[in-house]
Amino acid sequence: MKEIKAKHYVDTTIHLYDLIIKTLKSYLKQKIDKLNIGITSEQLVVLDTITCYDNMYQQKLSEILMKDKSNTTRIIKVLSDKKLITKEIGTVNKRLAYILKVTDKGQKILDENMPKIKKYIEDMFSNISDEEVEMLHNLSKKVNKDLKKEEKAEA
């Protein structure tokens, strides 16, 4: 086990990750909101995430985005009302579920805006090299994987 050299919680990597995540999300939210695309940054993230997986359903979406079911339900309703997604009855693990699909209108919003958002994300990391960004990403994935192993072992 690694020795924690931080004297206080605010000196830990955990606290630093928390600060970084909050700052990155706030920055990105401001940038997306300035695009005036007719949906919130949170709704855009949901729309984009739906395109990443086949047979996306609400519970899976909630888990991936780490949102509670009621929040996810609310966002899905808004996107559905705006005709940016559809809900089609399908089967997941031998159970009926609404499978979420992005409509052509929703895909157009993504196609027009994701290149700009990608640029914003690149700008957030402009002070570190590509190699450092890759290292940060890989280390973060490794930490997450190890934490999930620990979680399963304790369950």
C-alpha cells in the first residue's frame, strides 16, 4: 500500500481530483451554454452519451453518467419532448426497457457542436503536453480500475 504523504485531506490527490473535476465541468458548462444550441450542457452530455452505446437504456445511462434515476428521467423527457431522442421498447437482459436513440435532429446538434466542444476540451489542457495528457488519462483509468476491484472485493 502506498504511504499517503499529505498531512491534511486538502493536500490529497482525492481533493485535487475533486477540484479539477469541478473546475473542468464549470468551464465546459459555460462554454457550451454560450453556444446557444437550445439545450443545456447536461442535456448535450446525455445526448452524446446515448450515441456511444448500442441499446442505451435509462439505468445504464444513469450509471455511466453517475446521475440518479429521477435526474436522468427528467433529462430524457426534455430531450424526447424536443424530439432529439426517441424511446423504443426493446429487451435488455431479457426484460422490457425503453431503448434510447438519437434522432436526426439530435445528431445534427451533435455534429454541429462536438467539434467546438472538443476544441474547448483541448484548450483546457493546453498547458500540458500530449504525453502528459495521455499519462494523466491512463493513470486515472488505472486508479478507477483498482478502486472498482476493491469495491467488488468488499461486497
